[in-house]
Amino acid sequence: MKFWDIPEGYLCPPIPGRADYIHYIADLLAQTTHVNKENTPPTGKEIHALDIGTGASAIYPIVGSQSYGWRFTASDIDPISVNTAALICETNPKLKSAVKVKLQTEPKFIFKNIIGRQDYFDVVVCNPPFHASLEEAMEANSRKQHNLQRHRGKNENAQISRSSTKAGNAAQNLNFGGQHKELWSEGGEIAFLTKMAKESQDFAEHVGWFTSLVSKSENVKPMQLLLKQLGVAQMRIIEMSQGQKSTRILAWRFDTDEE
């Protein structure tokens, strides 16, 4: 990589978890999309992936294109994120021909304006906003910091306490990166996933597998029920874990035919 940078205050993603998502998707495509005896993940630019909400880092297109040679279209509703992601891809020769970054000009839509009439994507990946509001994001962050401090030594806790006091309430409470659109959206994760699932019906002929991370386990069953109502042909829940953090991938498709 010749250049990689993101604006101050934007989300800097944890790479191992993002890479895991791509590797699980590669396994999914190996098992269901391309017929081969070894079930090896497909590689090369014939695989076209769509990243919804790519952010300023464009991390999924970077990992997917460099690990498997896939071609990516990356979309976002934030112009700064789009411009930064595009700059990263334009500046790095290995990404320039592999990643196209597009601005979603109508935030109420997810796929409209991004998927054209002639487009086909083997897979969609998405890491939706987890929270419904800034307040909810702050509360979750507070719980996370409390749990972390419980496992630290007394001396370290004392040092953190002194530093937090000097920094003031803002730095003490808001110690995570990310913009509004990256961390929370109206209705939270379940609202975003519901919109994504419903809109996916209109683009069933243009996508092999729709997938998304689901951070909150309580959102899995409602989404399974909704997808059944929408008439999906296949649905999978893929469990993921990184250290003490657990999450899962929700995957669905409307077409049962394999290539």
C-alpha cells in the first residue's frame, strides 16, 4: 500500500474482524456459487462484490481484492468517506483497477442508484450501523469501558482515572472513532437490516448472495421471519468470533440455481 489514511474522527476498523468476514464470504461462495470438488474459494476479477457503507477506509474492498483478486464496487452516503476511499484506491495501483467507489445520493435507498440494470454482483457485504442514536452508542461505549477496566490492574485504573479527569467529560465518554452515519442510524441495526432485506427483493436478479453482519443476536430471529415472508430461496446464519467478541453473518438469496 502506497497510501492509506482516513480523516480525523472517522471509523478506523479492526482489521482481523473485517478480514474474517471476507474469508467467511469466500467460503460461502466456494460452497454455493462455483462448483468444484475441492470447494476452494473463487478468485479473480470475475467475482464482483458490492460493499454497502464502505466508509472512509474501504477496508472490505482492500481485503477482498488483495486476498482473492475480487473486483469491488464500494458505496457510501457520506461524500467525505467516498472521496477518501476513492483517493485510497486511485493512489494504490493494485486497487485502482479493482475498486470503484460510488456515492449513494439518496440515503433512503441502499441498492437503488448503486446497482445498474446491467450489473451483476456475486455477493453483497455490509456492516450496518449498530445503534439507534448517539445516546445509545455512548451507553454501549460506557459499558465496554467499564468491562475493560474491571480486567485491568489497580495502578493502570488509577492512571486512566487521572488522565480522564484532565481530559474532561467529552474525552472520557466519547473515546471511540466514527461518524454519525457509521455508528448509528434511525431505528438502529434492525431498521437498517429490514430496509436492506425489503429492498433486496427488487434486485434479486442482480445479486447472488446478499449478506450483512448482525451485531445484536436478538435481531436474528426477526430477520429470519422477515426473509421467509419475502420468499428467499436460501438463508444462512454464519457465526463469527474474535477473542471475546461474537457476531454473525446473515446471508440470503432468491435464486437457488448454482453456476
